[in-house]
Amino acid sequence: MPFRLFYIFYLSSFCLYSQELTVVFGVVKDNTSGELVEFANIYIPETKYYTETNDKGFYQISVPSSKSVLLKVSRVGYETKSVYLTDLKGKSRIENNIRLEPIINQEVLITQEKKSDYMIRESAKEFSMMPTLSHNIESILPSIALGVRSSAGGELSSQYSVRGGSYDENLVFVNDFEIYRPQLIRNGQQEGLSFPNANLIRDLNFSSGGFESKYGDKQSSVLDIRYKVPTDKLYSAEASLLGASIHAEGSTTLFKRKKNTFRYLLGARYKSNQYILNSQDIEGEYVPRFGDIQGLVSYDINKDWHISVLGNINFSRFSLTPQSSAQAKGSLLFGILSLNTYYEGNEVDYFNTAMGGFNLLYFPKAKKNNFFIKLQSSLQGSVEAEQFDILGYYRLVELEINNKDEEGREVKLWGEGIQHRYGRNYLQTQLLNTEIRTGLELGNSESALHHLLQGGVGVRNENFFDRINEWERIDSAGYSLPYKLGDSIVLNEVIKSKNEFDNNKFSGWLQDAISLRSSGTWNFHFVPGIRFHYNSLNEEFFTNPRLRVEANPKKSDSNLKLWLASGLYYQPPFYRELRDLSGKVNTNVKSQKSFHFVGGIKKEFRWKKLSASKFHWVSEIYYKKGWDQISYDLENVRIRYSGVNDSRAYAIGWDNRINAEFV
């Protein structure tokens, strides 16, 4: 009798349990081609309910029927889709067919891997309306990123420094290609258009320190820019007194085959700061002319192979015929000193650069353990020239200001003289980069343990040829300074040199992004990695281990994120670091070395008195220690290095950013 009662109770419990589940079934199709999608993941987040489609795209999953259910559907090569099921109570079976939107190409699939919370991310629409005088996207970084300040070049310059570092310590990537800037620019007036074109950008990611091993060998920051992958035809044009720009984008199929998609993204820009420069302290004839043309074209050879080409031609020309300048400092109480200068001569500079990049990606579809191999190569070249011969006659006088004479009356002459500056500086640069990258995924994004192994090896050839001829003569009250007895004239400063050298740099990196979905209340993300580098010029070899740890609660109304990052960041010398103040190249200069420690938090909160939308708070504390640093002089945006590893440095601080929508 007890056994019979237990058996009846067991059956009733089983029937009751089965009534609490609803079977959801259907097929998953490609929304573009209509083909059935195999091996798609269908699951309820943070639960045990999970299944996959079979080779015919069919799936079947049992879900709780007591409440509404959120199903997520994911597959490599497709955008993840959320499906909401309601009113399931009392239903034993329900059919639900699903269509997935394919990711527009395999390149996007690689680049849209999980972006870490320690990086500032902005889409193009977020910053497209921010006004900048330089027309360069880097000018907005002080407004959106942590620890970034504008350079000494003012509003006309797009250069920036991060947490005490120089502009040369910042990495810039566009679609995984490292971008370089002209080396001879000495002030913001000469700066033209930087490589990134705002009309072509999809989004950008920025890290102020503690970045991953895949990003390269510099000390301060990384700016990672991704260009659009067009799906529809789109054109734009704009013009103003400061310049103009046009762009075109679109996609089409070739050879009447749907999967062989050809995409193009083209842009041209022109900039002239002439109206702004006419208000400078130095009056004269300013003729700045800057422009560029660039394009990105891509082609899906088949479902596994993808090819893209990125090209850019950039020209910058700046000429100045100065006439006079007047500067006054002081007060009515202690007197006013006025420096008046009249000029002869002119300056003509040009900075022309070109870049071509090639990218071949192999990313086959797989049921699991997805992997990719990517070959990328780029060639960048530049021709730069500074040509100036300017004679300045200056008078330093004391002025007396009264109500009758607004311009003031000269009451005392403090000094007068001549400053003669001459320069004929030329630099030719050629950089050839080649790298092979690969990645392997173990598990899927919803499994308890997920790995994304990535690595790469690369070689870079650098060729430089420069000719520097620059001097300055100062004549004060008829005496050349510095003064020397005799008939000879001693110039105040002379730099004459001629250098030509080659350098080969070999690098490699390996990292593993580990996602751990624990049974507790927190999820964790670890990214251990290592970089190695060999420099043939000074025969230096080094390895840089790096580690980043992230944690976030599974359920958090404030979307809380925490992270720690640490590692070694060595920066091999480039052209400017190798050249000392006399213009000579020191090939024995070693890499500048630094250690980073960063701790950060990201959180959302509400303050209804100020805004109905959420506030986003990002905060980081950081410590940077540097050794074997190369000291330098900074004049406007011109950096002149000592050419030796002669200094040490450290930086410590706390950065915060809070933003919300008020309109």
C-alpha cells in the first residue's frame, strides 16, 4: 500500500512538472538569403535552458510556462537576436520560426568581439556634432576620455597627451593598421588633417592605460578606430569658410552572386585655417592648404574568405609671409612693456603622406571552436620639408598710458635688435608593416568557461633619410650674440646633419580572453597576455607581460563593472627619439620603459532632479612608473629629444567622467 501511494504521488508530481513547461520549436533562417541556419544557439540567459539547431535549422526547447520568457538566439556570422514569449501558461507546444540578420561581413565579426569595459567607446553619431577647429577626430578626446589633455599647440592642434606622457607615446589604429604622423611639424598652424575621417568612422575605442597585449608597444594610450561597413548607398557633402568634405558609401553584388558582396567607402576633405590665422599675433599673409582623399573597399570572395584595401593620400602645405607683430604685458600701476617686431622673408612648409593597406581574412563557419587567420600588410611613406628664412627687427619699449593717448607713448627703450632664423629641413620616411594574426574560440559566450585565444607575429621595416640645416642669429644693439672677439660671427644656434638609416623590428603577441560564468552572483573576465619585441638597430629584445581582470554582478540595476589592469609597456625608439638636439642619430638608444597599474569602476545611476535619463560614471585610479626615459624639450607641438636614456618618471592620479542626456 505505501508503495502504491508513493507511485501515484510520483506520477502526479511528474504530470504537474510537465504541465509547467512549454515546448517551443521551429526553424532558424538567414533573413537575407532564406537559407536554414545550422548550429545556432537558443537559450534563456542565466539558466540551464539551452539547445542548438540541427543541420536542417530545426530546434526544440522546453521553457517555463508560468511567466514570460526571453529567448536569445546566436550564431557565428549573425547578429544575436532576442525573442520575447508571453502568455505561455496552459500551452504545451508553440511554434516560433526565427530569422537572423547576417553580420555584413566577416571582418566585422572579428572586430566586434566583446569590448572591454575599461575602454571608452563612442559611436560616430555621438561625436559628429562636436565642434573642433582642427577638423580632426582626436580633438574630441579630452572631452570624452579619461586623463587626456590637449597639447600645448592650442585649438589648432589635434595632438594630445595622456596622464603625463608625450604625444609620441600614443597608439592610433584604423581597422587594425597602425597610423603614423609627420615628424617635422613644430606648431599647430602647420597641422593638416589627421588620418581618421569622421565621415567614414563607425565607432572608436580609447584606453588611457593598462591596455591589452594585442595593441602594441607604446607607453600611454591606444585609440582604436573602426570604419563603417556599408549596406546601403549614402552620400554627403558639407562646406564652410574653413573647408569642405564629401563622402560616398555603398555595397553591391558582383557576378550576380548574392554572397559575393563588394563594398566601398570613399571620402575627400579640404581644410583652410586662413580666416582664423589672420587673427594671430603675427600679422601677415597666411596661406594654409590641407586636404586628403581616402577609401576603403572590401570584397567577400566567398562565405569564408574576405579581402579589403585601405588607401589614403594626404597633402599639407603652409606658407607665411610675416609683416609685423605687437605684444604688450604689464599693468597701469607698474608700467607696460611692448615688444614690436617687423619682419622680412617668408616660410614655406609641406608635409605629404600616403598609405596603402591590404587585409586578407579567412574565417570558416564551424559548429564550435571557431577560428580565423588574418594577413595584413601596409606601406606608408612621407615627404616633409620646412623652409624658412625670416629676419625680425624688434624693439622692446616701456609705454605710458593715459586717457588722451589710448595706444600709449614710448617713455623708455629697453632694447632693440635683430633675430634671423633660417632653416632647410627635409625628411623622407618609408614604413613597411606585415603581420599575421590568428584566433581560436573555445566554448561559446554563454558557457560556464569561454576562451578566445589570439596571437600574432609581425615585422616592420623603417627607412629614414633626413637633411637638417637650421640656424639662428641674434644681433643686439649692433653686437652679434653670443659675442666673440675678432672678425668671426658666432651664431646663437646651429644644427646641421644628414642621416640615413634602416631599422627592422620584429614583434609578436599572445593573449587569452577568459570568461568565467560562476555559479555565484558575479561573472569574471580575465585577459592574460604577453608581447615580445626585437629591434635590429640597437639589438634590444624584451618581453612585456600584461594582465587585466574584470568583474560584474549578474544582476545589477546600476550596470556595475569593476576592473584591474597591470603590466609592462616598453616603447622602442622611433625617428625623433633617436635624434639628439644637435641632429645626430644615436643608434644605442634603448626603449623607454614603464609599468602600469590601473583600477576602475563603471556605474549607472539616476538623479531625477537634473535629468530623467541615467547618468554614466566612469572612474579610474592609476599609477605609472617609467625608467630609461628620454628627456625632451617641448615648444608648441615640436618635441626635441635629448637622444639618450637619461631620466625617470612617475605619474599617479584619479580620473572621473560623468555624462548624461539633459535634452
